[in-house]
Amino acid sequence: MSVRTDFATVEVPNDSRVQKNENNMEREKKRLLHYLRQERKRGGDEEFGRRIKTIRKLSQFSHGQSNPTYKLLVEMTDGTLKSYVLRKKPGGNILSSAHAVEREFQVQLALKRKHPNFPVPRMILLCEDSSILGTPFYIMDFVQGTIYLQPKLPVITREERKTRIYENMAKTLGALHSFDIRELGLTSFGNISSGSYSRRTLKRWFGQYEKSITNKLVETPEKEVVMKLVAWLDANCPKDGEEVSDRIIHGDYRLDNLIYDERSDDVLAVLDWELSTVGCPHADVAYNCLPYYLPPGLEFYPSFGDSNQVPAGVPTEKQYCNIWAQNARLPNICGSSKWKFYVALSMFRGMAILAGVRARAVAGNASSRNARQAGSLVEVFAKRAYVVVVQGGASKVPRQEIKGGYEPSEKCMMLLEKLRAFMSEHVYDAEEVFERHATTNERWSLHPLMEELKKKAKAKGLWNLWLPLDSAALIKITNARGNDEALYKGPGLTNLEYAHLAREMGKVPWASEIFNCSAPDTGNMEVLLRYGTKEQQERWLLPLLMGDIRSCFAMTEPAVASSDATNIESSIAKSTNGTQYVVNGRKWWTSGACDPRCAIAIFMGKTKTAGPQHEQQSMVLVPMLNNHKVKVVRPLLVFGYDDAPHGHAEVIFDNVVVDVKESLLAREGAGFAIAQGRLGPGRLHHCMRLVGMAERSLDVTYARVKSRVAFGKPLSENSNVLNVLGNCRVEVDGARLLTLYAAHVLDQLGIKDSRARSAVAACKISAPNVACSVIDRCIQLFGGEGVSQDSPLARLYAGARTLRIADGPDEVHLETVAKIDLRRSKL
Ligand SMILES: Cc1cc2nc3c(=O)[nH]c(=O)nc-3n(C[C@H](O)[C@H](O)[C@H](O)COP(=O)(O)OP(=O)(O)OC[C@H]3O[C@@H](n4cnc5c(N)ncnc54)[C@H](O)[C@@H]3O)c2cc1C
């Protein structure tokens, strides 16, 4: 459908673009006339007001959702009738920074002055005084021509005309993007200094969206998918300097914002500059290409249906972008992964705009009677964005989310999406690098990539995810020395929320370290949180939380059965004056002690040799860096893996002297109790990762059995292979649900409650056993490659197998479960 815009001189009574509400405007007309005549107006045409005799009509266009726009018909002093357009801010409570008609006026004025051939209407005047029409407004020339509302151009029959209309649209946008903002005098038109355009846009529109849903009356069925989309955008957002961002962009450049000359098909005017700013031209043209992506039937964002239904004569998206690129003198990135980001961002922005319209409709101050309808499209828009762009295809139907139970919360889902994107972008690709490093003589030194990845994870807020709110509340640090509190306190997840993230990290053996979520540091940090003094926390906990140092936990001894912690024999003897301890003992399986960053050990030993058995042990802090009294004897091997540079060391503590006040944790005799508490959430973290390890093994095996052909058919077509895989799935899901349940119970009751202890012990048995058995079967299906360094399975198996022993052997946990049950059965 096209709309002729020549009703200024010839009355078009049934034109749907003009609402017949002139009668209501008498008062406004009078005030406006008085204002226009009164004085010279700054900017635009200074003489304009003096030439006006009277205002004949002021009638609102129905087109244009956000800033009410009016046709202004005036009689000049020489008796001629002239048409203008008046555009104003809407009334009521509007979001700050939105509807800036002053900016619309400024950008069009600059464009007309510097590039007279660029099609914008001539600006007449700007009035920032709200007493005239209730809000600021501006007046511009009325441009006669045709507006095409439907991208399919159903009213145009000749294909070459459709081509021309699209070519001219692309050329005009390209020309806009070729202009120099300095020459236009518009360098301060956008907030260029604060990060990349895309980051700013994401932040701004997410902020607008959030504000738009604060009113409880606004229904938000789209919220979950919006959160996922935002997480995806955040994870894929170009960084500073990675995008062109110093051009004037229109912000809402669509076919129905252009006025065409019906004879030449030239663009006569580009309208609606409300969203214009200084920004990224690729984002602008991606927004312009949304009709290639949106579903049919959206009244406010009409489309082709999808890119396969582009009508004859209309260029394909790629051809269209080529024309734009030639005129903008910029590269055409259509089809690239960056392009996908800009399309997603555009859809998100469109969704946020619609959400704003919806909010105004609910608040009762929308500028259009169609605002309510626009609001109902918010969900359609958000889902389409997610399906088309994030999932990568219009044909895919979004998987229905399972709600309730132990499914991730919204907050967790956002982080999970971010984490998954991070893992795909950085972690899986780095596996080979670290594996190779682990086979060189340099392996006991740190690969620089690890610190690089940690920095990236921090920047994404994927840091200290393990730290629950109740633990973070125990931070006593006041001297944070410029460290970012939001970073070291983490996002404050529950154990249940963290379980979903840990599962993802578990898929790559060393991935948790990137996010400061790895053992034994997490367990040690938990100890410092619960039992450390303010000074101990400032000295050791803060750098651990920031990932600047690492730590180890020295409990297990080669000489005694250490699954029974009361057996620990190392000694922590007090000096005669009572101010120092002398620490002696031979430990082994002290994980992390070989790491060059390992600065602190939590050492367990006896401060007493008599009295109740559970009260004899204590824990003290022993500095590790340059401590010549601490000797790392050797790294132990796990099935031949030394896990460098972390390592599991045999260590001798030989008359190490430490200060009592600085080193003692909690009190003398609390060692056993601390050891029990330390391993509550810590054990669970291992279980969560084990589920991820099993799932990763299955993932690589699925791909393998589908492609590996033996005896004339893919392995996956053998019923016994299906049998194996089916059983694996059942077992992994069982272990996963048990782990989530344990996390949930731990969140609800705390580790002191026997139900939580039983649940944690149960999954400490289930998770490593299931992981071992599943990985073993995956190795079998892989054949020889499964036990080699060419698949991740061998290392995953080694890691999973040790976890049936580390943190206590299966038998001890089985005993715990059974004893608690037996106690309960007596009741
Ligand atoms: C890779 C790895 C990393 C580790 N990291 C650390 C670390 O950082 N810090 C640290 O201090 N320790 C660490 N450990 C040590 C681990 O915690 C101990 O190995 C574990 O507690 C078992 O102690 P143990 O080896 O002395 O075995 P023992 O106590 O000698 O037990 C041997 C076996 O006896 C059986 N058993 C024990 N108790 C019972 C029972 N009640 N009923 C029936 N059977 C039983 C079990 O089969 C058990 O496996 C790590 C171990 C490994 C393998």
C-alpha cells in the first residue's frame, strides 16, 4: 500500500494518515500562531513567522508511533496556502533520552546545510518552550511524494521500478554513512567516548526495556527469551575499536520512513530521525535489512516473510548491502558472523522500542491508538530475534523451556548463555594449545593464554561464579586496594544456579580456572571466608578472589589412611612463648602446590596429641612462595598425567615457623570441623563438573558414531550402540538431577543439616561413578583414539576416576548416607 503525501494542497478526506481531530486543536492553533508571529525564531527560517497570516489546519498524522506529527496548513500574508509538518514530543511520563525532537531538528538542519542534495526536509524552526504546545516541537517543510508501506511493493507492477526503489534506498543510506561528522559539526551528537557503539546500544536499549517493564500492569511474556537474547548479544558484542562507529546513523531507516518521487523513484526525504546518533553504519544497514528476517504479518515492521520470499525485482540482502557499501565506501559484511550480531542487535532494539510503546499504552499516554497493538508484538519480535539469529535459522522452532523444578533461573540463564558463548569462542579452541603445552618441558610454567582468558572472563563478568551470596556476606575486607568489589564478590548465585554453570565448565578439564572457579582454590576461599580473620582475608582471600595467586590444601599424608582425617599426624607445635607455631609433616596429593602462583597452603596437623580425637587437629596458613622450609619433593602422576602446571605434589614441611595470630584458622582443635565444612559445597562443585564431563564425552561420541562406518554402516545404526548410548543418557540424567537436588537442599538447609549432608554424599557417590562408567563406554565406542591424546576422553576419564577417591573415597560417603538413613529409621 502506498500513501500519497500531496494532501497538503488537495484535500484527501479519507486519507488514513490524517486523524480528523482538528476541532480539538483550536486552542493550540491560537497559541501556536501567537508564538510564530511573536518574534524571529532561531535556526532554520528566521522570517517564517512574520509571513504567516493564519493557521488553517493542524491535524495529526496516524503514521509515526512515538512523536506526534501534524500537518500544519497555513495561509501566508500574500494569500497563498502552504503546508508544513509539525512534530512534537509526546506528553506524559516518557523515558528520559527518548523522543528528543531537538536532536531530530539538529541533525536534519546540519545535513541540509552541508549536503543540500541529501534528501531531508528543510528545517523551519525549533521551539523548546513547552508552554506553547505542552512539549517542545519543531516545524519543517512538507514534502510531496509517495510513501511505500510494504517492503514487497505490491502496488508497483514493474520489476525495474522495484529495483530502482531499493537501489535508491540503499544509495541514500550509503551516502549518509559516507559523511564526515566533523564537517557536519556533529561530533558531539553521539556519546562516542563511552565504549563501542554496540555496547552502548545494548546497554541503552536493555535499560529502556527494563524501565518499560517496571509498571506491574505490563505483562511480559517475552522476558525469558529477552534475557537469553541479551546474554547472546553481550557475549558476541564487538569490542572498542572493532567496529566503524563515527558516522551519522539514522537509527530507524526503513522503507516507510522515506518519501519517494513516483516518477523518478528518487528518494525525496528521509523522515523520522528520532533515533539518529553517531554510531556504527553496519548496525544501521542491518536494521534496514530486517524485512529479510522478520515474519509476515507484523503491521509495524512489515517484511518479505523471510529472505526466500523476496519478490522479483527486489535485490537480495547481499545485493542490497553491496549497493549500500559502494555508496558508504565501507566493507560489505553481510553474511558474516559480525553481520549476524548486528541483525540480532537491530531486532533487540526493535523489540525494546515496541516494549516502550507498550508501556506508554498501559500508562495511557501513547501517541497512537495502535500503540497497544504494537505492544503485543514485543514477544513475537523477541522470539523471532532469538530463533532467527541466535539459533541460526528461520525454520527452527524455539525449544520450549521446561519451567520449575531445578531449571536455571533467569539470572542463571543469562550467565549460562554467556558462559556457553565464551566456551565456544575461546575455550574449546584452546584445548589443543594447552594439551600441547602439557607435553613440553615448559609445562610447569604458566601458558600466557590462561591469564589472557582470565582477563576476558573478568571483563564478561564470568568470575567467582561459585561464590554464593551467604558466603560473600562473610567477606570482611575493607582494604580492597582499588579491586573491583562486584568482581571479587561474584554475581551471587545459589548453589543450584551455580550447578548449571559448573556443569558447563566441567566439559573442559582446566576451564574452571579461567572463571576463578577451580579446586582447590574455591574450597580454600570458602575456608578463609568462614574462618579467616579480617587480616587473613585481606592478605590471602582478596588476591585469591581476584585470581592473582593460587593456593593448596595440605591434609593427606602418605603414612596414614587419610580418608579418616583424625589419622593426620603432622604436627603444629606452639613455641614456648606461645606466639609461633613450628609446622612439620610430609604430605602428598597436595594439589596445586607445583603451580608457580601457589602462594598459600592451608595445612592440617595436630596441635594436641591427647584428648578427644576430633579436637586434636588444627589448620594453619603457611606461605608458600620462596619458603625454603617447604620442599616440593615430586609431582605425583594420575594414570601418567602430571596435570602440570597445577600438579599434585608430595611436599615436606620442615620446621616451618609461622605466627600464631597470622596463621591459625578459627581456633586450635577446629581442624576436623573445618575439613568437614570445606567439603560441603566443594564436593558438590566436583559433582557438577563430573556431570559436564560425562555429557561432553557423550557429545563427542555422538558425532563419532554417526560418522564412523564399520562393517558397512555407521556405528550409530547398531542396536547395541544405541543400547549403550541410551543407558548412558539415563544414568547421566539421574546423576544430574541428584546433583541439582543436593545443591537445592544445600541452599535451603545448609551443610549442617543431615538431609543436606546425605544428599551431598549421595551425589558424591553417584556423579563420579556415572561419569567413569559413561566415559569408559564412550572410550570403547571411540576405539583406539579414545585412549589417546587425540580425544579428550582419556584425560576426562583420569580426572573422573580420581574423584572416586579425592575428597574421600566412595565407601566413606556410602557410610554417611546409610548412617543418616539408619538414624532416621529409629525415629
Ligand atoms: C588427584 C587427587 C587429588 C587430591 N588432592 C588433594 C588435596 O589437594 N589435598 C589433600 O589433602 N588431599 C588430596 N587428595 C587425597 C585424597 O583426599 C585422599 O586420597 C583420600 O582422602 C583417601 O585417602 P587415602 O589416599 O589415604 O586412602 P585411605 O584412607 O588409605 O583409603 C584407601 C581405601 O580404603 C577404603 N576405605 C577407606 N575408608 C573406608 C571405610 N570407612 N569403609 C570401607 N572402606 C574404606 C577405600 O576403598 C579407600 O579408597 C587427592 C587425591 C587425588 C587422587
